[in-house]
Amino acid sequence: MDNLPSPALELTPPEISAWRQGSDGPGRDTPDYVQSFDSGRPGPSVVVSALVHGNELCGAIALDRLLRSGLRPEAGRLSLAFVNVAAFERFSPAAPHAARFLDEDFNRLWAPAILDGPRQSQELARARRLRPLFDAADLLLDIHSMSTTTEPLILAGPSDKGLDLAVALGRPATIVRDAGHASGPRLRDYGDFVDPRSPRNALLVECGQHFAAASAEVACDVTLRFLATVGSISARTAAARGNLQTRAPQAPRVIEVTDCVTAASDRFAFVQPFRGLDVMPRAGSLIAVDDGRRIVTPYDDCALVMPVERPRAGATAVRLGRRCT
């Protein structure tokens, strides 16, 4: 992906070496770049993860800012995890997309058959090291950003419990229900997080374009909101720790993904530079060509969710959805 146009780089990668040594109290084998704190009071075990992709800076900025402010949980346990640090350490403003991962996408590995299988990669080694952290989590917030200019949105997964938590969060107002990617399951879809019978729950929040200054502010805002929503901290603490957006929440806009378009070749190309959540009013509208194969919309008023510029073969190029509310 290093041949994408160079975007305006409005964010500075944070210096996170201070958080290398895992912090979780004596006698615990905490992975590096995971800071964990126990309140000593009953409450949920919450994990907030950033840098699942090494070029998505906003989550790292949010976690670094909150750690430097001395944030601690008021109930239960809280873990703040910088995930694919090895990829992040290769980030360069000259090729900002190249640091997404080293060997393979960390966010396509979250199935037991993959984690327990024979395959080896730097991302898999890190996923296996972090797996106990996510196995023990009651609630997960996974912070991401997007390659194209798109308003912030929540990926709530396919189950009602994810939608309910996204609505309770209140912002971002756009909520996408989807089942993930053909190339492998995301962290937010790991195990009980996606099981409708389990109380364990997870949200993935896309905070905006990778390198836009606004994405870091959204990441900070949504992290504090999430922690207050699930009871890790109080609403008063959340308000005191950050400049929360105080406008009344908008009514949620829920989009149900019906189709996931996977690039069959490296010659996949959109017919025009779409923005995320563009709506195509007519069924049969041509949106892309993939090695000669025409990709058209399947129904009227079809929303283009998170189009990816120049996706690699086998990767998701765009998701197609219809508005539910």
C-alpha cells in the first residue's frame, strides 16, 4: 500500500517507550506495551486496544494521553494495550501506509484455528502473546482509523448486544452492523465477543482518516465515553479527563452490511474516488472494475462502507449496506 497518494500528515506519532514494561502488579506476566490496573473494587475487566495496525496513530495518541494523565479505573480492571508496536516502530511519514503490518494483518487472525495452527508470522506471535489478555476481557474497545476520508463510525458486529452497546455509547452516531471479512476474523469478533449468548462484548471504532488531527480527538473522546458507559470510570471522571463533545447525541444511524466486496486481483479499481458512506441511489450502479469484472450495487440507496483505495487481492475493498434507521 505504499504507492497510495501521500496524505496530509496532521498527527505526530507519540513516544510510547515509557509504556514498554507491562504494568499489572507483582506476580503477573504482563506482555510488553500493556498497562493494566486493578481498582480493587468489583467491576468489569475492560481492555482498550490501539495500534492493531501500525499506521493508525489516533488510538496510540489517546492511550498515551490517558496514561500520562494518570487515569485509573474506579471499578474492575482496566488494560490499555498498544498492540502491533513492531509495525508502528517502522512508521515513516515518507511512506505512512507501509507500516500497517509487517507480515500479515493482525486484525484477520482471531480464530482458534489460526491462533492454534502451525502458521508463523510476527503478527501471529504477538497475537498469541496477547491472547490471554483478550480471553480475560469482559469488554473490549478496539480503536482504528481509515485510509479514506470518512466520518467516524462504530463497527458493532452482527449481534444485537453490539448494537445495544454502540447505541449506549452515543457517539459516533453512525453504527455499522457487519460480520467482518472473508480473509479472517477481526479482534472484535473473537470468541465470546461475537457470541450472542455471552455477556462479553466488543466495539471497533473507526475514528476518521488515519492522519487527520480530528481522528485523535475522536479517539480520546470515545475512549473516555466507553469507560464511563461500561462503568470503569464515572461520568464525572470522564468529563474531567477530556474535552468531551457535549452536544446532545444524534439519533443513531444504523447501516446493515449486506455484501462484502473482496478484491480478486491487484487490479481492483474504483470508477471514481468515493468517500466512505457515499450512497448510490440506483441499483446496478457501477462502482468498480476488478480485472475486467464489473462491480455494481445490488439495490437502490446502497451505502459504500469504508472503501479502500487500491486493495490487495484477497482483501476487503468495500462493504455494501442499507440504512436500517
